Amino acid sequence: MLKYNEPLSRHTSFRIGGPAYLWAEPGNPKEILEIVSLAEGKNKKVIIAGNGTNLLARDEGFDGVIIHLAGDFEKIESEGGGVIKAGSSFSLARLVKYALDKSLAGCEFLTGIPGDIGGAVFMNAGVRRPEGEPGFIEIKEMLVDIEVLDLKDKTIKDLDKKDIDFKYRSSGLDGKIILGARLGLKKDKSEDIELRMAGFNKKREWLAKIGFPNAGSIFKNPSVEKPAGMLIESCGLKGRRIGDAEISGVHANVIVNLGKATAKDVLGLIDLGRTSVKQKFGIELELELKVI
């Protein structure tokens, strides 16, 4: 499916954004290559958009091609031995449910996280480990390998986990379209899996209290000891507004759209948060949000 001048406000959790030159939903690798070829012929930039849960589109829109994978990329299957093969556009919520139904453990930490498999791998999605354990649980830990389309040479490749340059909220996979992933899980009792899911759900209860369109965390956490939300809150910025955008009173690392916020409003608050934290703590906050 191809849609020209498609408003991006329809495709982002922020409900913000002007039109894209072209919004495309290919269902297989051949269709992706056709769209990439079309974009190159028009000298247009190509980006991949998942569920739009970590994306801010500018008010003037995006003069390029946005690819949202559909069709074959929304499928999942079990290969046995605890290995699940999932398409890039298969949602994390459905993945967690699928694993539970098969009594497979290892992805409970993804409970309550919006988005899809492709986005989670690209951003190396993760959460803090349970209390008493250091660091983060990240998707790289359960990954076996991924299938990608390399935009440089237009070939499909399999990449083993060890060949991917995973870091905190990063994979180094720029220039590649993630088509799918294989995940290695372990058999466990369904009741034990559900108990862990409930624990992760409880940790994310605050999300339900936000109540307005948002894109989740705006900044990456500089460290476990100094999360971005704590730093921004320490600057007294909770509840600060520009236009119809507001730094959430529930969590200071979330900006909400109160109804008619523009990308300019959101970017103003991002700049305010960055500047304030830099001045008070000497820490440069890095965006987790993707801005196009």
C-alpha cells in the first residue's frame, strides 16, 4: 500500500506530525526493494517506522519515504527447542502472549512495552533488572540472530547476535532494515512466567497514569544511578508547558500532548530539559526519541 502526503500524526503515539512524501507498507522483501528503488529514483530519503511509539515527526512533515513493514513481517512461528521466529512488525505484546501460551520464558521483561520486534532489536529495548540485581535486561540477551535487508548492496543477510554491535539503546544497525528475528527462550511453568509478567507490569503502572498521547522516554538514562527523569525532576521541570506540550507530572522523562501540541512545542521542552540538566549537573542528555 502506498499513500502520498500521508499525515504522520496518524501513525505516531504522539499524534503529532505533518505529511510524509510517501507512506508505504510492503508485505515482503521484493516489495521493499521496489519502494527503495522508487525512493532512490526520486532522490528521497528512506526510513523505517514501526508502531510510531518512539517517534516525533516535525510539523512540516518528512520529505521522504517511510516504510512500515506489513504482511509477511507480521507473522510468528515456533521452530522448536525454545526458538521463536518472529517478523519485524510482530508486536511485543503479542510476542509475550505467544511465549506464555507455549510456556516459554525469557521475554517477560517486554511486558507492557509498546512497539514491535524490529524496533525493539534496533533500539536494544530493555528494562532495569529486578531489585537487588545490577544493570538492565535487554533484548540482546534472548536474541539468536536476525534477518536484515542491507540497503547498501540490496541483499538479505543473516546476522548472528555476536556480529551485532549492541550497546545501551543501540544496535549499530543503521542502513539495514530488520526483517525478522529468532529468539531463544526456555521452558518454564506458565504460572511462574505469569508471576514475572505481573511483576514487570507493576513496575510500569505509572504509564497508565499519564493519560495523554506520548512517546515514552524522551532521553536515554545517563546511568542506573542517575536516570534522566530524576535529573529533569531535580531541575523543577515537572509540569512545565510550552504550548500544548507538557513535561508529565507523573514522570519527568515523558512529554505529553495535551491535545493540540506541535512538534515545535515538544522540541522546545526537549531543549529546556537538556539545557537545565547540563547547567545543574554537567550531564549532556542523549535523545532516545527519534525525531524526523
